[in-house]
Amino acid sequence: MQFTIHADGGARGNPGPAGAGAVIRDELGTIIGSVSKFLGHQTNNFAEYEAVIAALEELFTLVPAGKRAATQVVVKMDSELVVKQMNREYKVKHPNLKAQHARLIQLAGAFTSVSFVHVPREQNSDADQLANDAMDRGA
């Protein structure tokens, strides 16, 4: 099984009212799940991480336990920081992000592989809309 997650997070004011959004698609490109979560007063980077964490948590519930070990996930996001940190190109220095990074690694371990790809903002509009919807609801 293979899934693609488009994830995005944002904070108005950075830090400020923050939201996380993600869309989960199956191998055929069909949306099988989505996340739109208000995060309270947070930073942009926190929200970016939280978007991927929430998406993987959602995917974890959607994929039967016996099939997770045969599941590949590609995460596409416009956060160069998160992508490069998850690909071990950048170190994680901020204590809050270290905790999220560790959570993300733990969640990713439930699947065969989770890879991270940087995409331009234009290719992440569905997730961006969900993150903005969450910020609108919470503000």
C-alpha cells in the first residue's frame, strides 16, 4: 500500500493563532482522509510539524494493523525546514521541535517507510486551505 500526504501548518503573527492541515490520498489519488486542527498560540514551525503528526496519526487509524508494515508513505510539504530536518540535512535545535521531531519519528516507525519531499506552495493548496480553515475556526 502507498499513500501520499500533503501537509501544511501556519501561524498568523508567528507566533500567533496556528493551524495544521493535511490531505491523505491513496495510490489512485483518491482522498481517504484529511486533518484540520486549530493549535492555539504557536509558531509556524510547530504548526508544520503538527500537520504531519496529525496526518500520520489519522493514517494510522485508517490502515489496518496488519497492513501498516507493508505501507509506504510520501509526505509532501512546503516547509523546507521540516523536510530537511526529517531527511537529516538540518539538525533540530529548538527544544519544542526536538519533541515533535521525536514524535514524528516514532509515528513513522509504524509504517514500512515514510519519505519527505519539499514541494512549492502552489502544489500544497489543499493542505494550506485546511490549515487556514483551522486558524479561522480558532481565532
